[in-house]
Amino acid sequence: MIVKIKYCISFFFFLFFVSSLPVSAQEDDFDIPESAEDGDDVLELDVDEVLVNWTDEESWIRDLGARLDSVLRHDMYAKKTVRRGKGKNARRVTTTVKRGYKVGINVFDLTSDSTIYSHNDHDMFIPASNQKLFVAIAALSTIGADHNFFTDIYTDGEERIDRVLQYTVEPQQGNEAAYDTIAIDTVDRHYLKGNVYVRGGFDPTLGKDAVEFVAGKLMALDVDSIDGMVYGYEPQKSQVSGSWFWEKHPSRVFPSLLHNAMVDNGIAFSSSKAYGSLSTPTELNGMWVTSLNTPLVETLKRMMKNSDNYYAESMLLNLCDLRDENAWSYEQCKQQVRDMIKRAGGKNEEYAIFDGSGLSHSNKTTPALVSTILRYAYHNKDVFGPLYESLPIAGIDGTIGSRMRGTPAYNNVRAKTGTVNGVSTLSGYVTAPNGHFLAFSILVNSVSSSAVGRHLQDLLCIELAR
């Protein structure tokens, strides 16, 4: 009997000891993931794919926060193999090291209109190509989805006719070096006396089809030659984001391609290099010939899904009226983005805008501000529709087309990526399992490789979706 009582007392103390263990200590018992090598290697995802059925909103928010915290704790550390000892005593051992990156996260529930998770979300980060979200939302809310990237063609030339003599000759019999004139006719030569002007709106889609279309319109003037030049507009470098953007932009090379196409189709020019550039749009004048127009939504999809930097800078430059040089400058275009941020409820101290593509490390923003502009877009149907359609879809297309497959985030997450040296970012939208629509921003800076940043982002997005 005494032995039985001792066993019962021992069992009671055992149960009390187990129940008193802290939850955090139980949660911290995890396997630390392997470290990624430098480069763009894809880290394998190891996640539970079972969807959780949540009915109580407060419990869901608490559990989501705990799971996101757990992902951060897991991913903050990595296993690393190091060499210890010297000579014959040297050996390789596996040790645990803390990753040196900094991460900021904001998750905003658009259904309940409240922030449900945050981590360093008011700290400043380099956004990389998440900068394109600012340009896209500013464009859709300022110039609208119906805006067109224009390219206008003018000429100040006058169509003239010169009557010239045309001789018909044939070789003399027995002397092939000499010719006899057998007929003299008068022929009218139609030519254009003046210049052709290309006034572009930084359309990044201009290509061979556009060149051939415009060349056809000019040849319809029924002239044999042009006594003049083909001029395009070349802005000063201070008016664009940098020489990298303008040097190979389709708008810059369009005049020379147009000149060559017309020569190939039999139109002669008075000069062997009859194309050039002018510094101000006011000099591009004359009679209108034709125009090219590319819808904004067409450029928006490539800008966002492919993260095209040329398209992003071109979009930014269209935020001002390009036909009014007095109202247009690169700084004025960036001001349009600042105005959008102000309308969305953002503050000046939350960002710094250097360009539209996100290539510069001088761009700065906070995860909270990114969610703020995503919320602003969501509540403006004319903005949200085109923006949502333009975002890459997890596992389906764009820059996240190969990511998050086989997980609850597949075909659910729509988000813009961002990658520059030491930076990996992902911001967009996801539908939670309880039906709530979420905006999120995950900004990772000082990361050793983009693969490490993407791995963390994928794990976080999977938790948002399940």
C-alpha cells in the first residue's frame, strides 16, 4: 500500500513538471535549416501543407502571429560547416550561426481593415523592385488605365516636284564604250523639302512593327526622296534616371531605324546620315502625319510580371504631360508619386524616392508604407483591377512563377518581387483560409544571397495562406 502511494505521488509531480514547462521552450525545439550558398539557388521548402479551418478571428490572428514568429526564429539561424584544429588534428564540425540579414514585415487585413502582424515594419528598408508598386499605383491613380504611351510623327516639309530630263540610251554598234541617245523625256521627281520629326512619349514597346507602320505612312506621301533629316527628341540626362535608361531605349533609336526602313523601301535622303536628335520638344513641329499609341495596361503587365526596368522608368516619365515641356521634368514625375503616397495616408519620413525602377540603393521605404499603398489601391477599383491583374502569381507566371508550388500559396499569392545586391523583397496580396483578403510586405536587407531572402518570403507567404 505504501509503495502504491509513493508511485502516485511521483506520477503527480511528473505531471506537474511537464505542464509547467514554458510554451516558448517547447516551440524552440526545431531543426535549423541549412544555409544557402551565394547565388540564386532555390532552397527547398519543408512545410505542412494541411489547411487550417479557422472560424474564430481572434484565435486565427493569434495563431498566425505565432506561426510567423516561429518562421522567423527558424530562419534566423543556419548550419555551417567549419574547419577546426590544425594539421592532423584538424576536423570539420557543423555549427549554428545567426544569419546577418534584417527583415521587416507588415500584414494588413483588408477585410477587417486592420494590421494583424508587424515586425520592424516602421524601419527603413531598400525596396529594390518593390519600388515599381509605387510607380504603378501612382500611374493608375493619376493618369489612369486608359492612358496611352504616344509617339507622334510630324513633318515641316513641303512636297515639291522637279521636272527633270530623262535620257534613254543604248550602246553603239561595234563600240560598247559609247552610247547613242534614242529618246529624251521629261519626268516629274516628287520629293519632300524639309524634316521628319519623331516626338515620343518614352514608349518602351516600340519595335520593328512600329517602324514599318510609320515608314508606310511617310511613303504614302508619294515622294521619291527627302531633302532633310529625321529628328527625334533626346532629353537631357538630368531629365531621366540615368544614361543606362536612355542609351538603349526604343524611343532613342527609333529615328535611325525609321530612316533605315525608308531607305530600304527606296526613299533617298540628301545626306548619308540623315537622322539626329533635338534637345527640346518645342522644336518638334510641323504637319501631323501619324501617331502610335500603346495602352498603359499593356506596358504595366510586363513592367510588373517581368520586373522590366525600362518599362518602369518609362511609366514614371509618363506621370507628367510630355507634350508640355514646361510642366515636365523627372523631378515633377517623382512628385506625382509623392502626391499618391500622401493621398494614401503615407508620411514623408517613411520613404525616399530616387528612381522608378528600384535599381538604386538610395530608394527607401517601410513595410508599413508598402501595405498602406496596397490598401489605397484596394479601395480604388480603377486602380486595383489593373494592378492585381499585373502582379506575378505564385507558381503560375512572372517572377514568382516557379515559387511556392505544391503549397497553399500556389495560385493564391500575387506579389511584386525585388532583387538588387544584398536585397530581396516581396509585397502583394493573398487570401487567407478564413476568406480574409490580406496585403503584405516582406522586405529583407543585408542578405547574403537572394535565395535566402526568397526562402524566408515563401515560408511566410505559405503561413499567410494556410
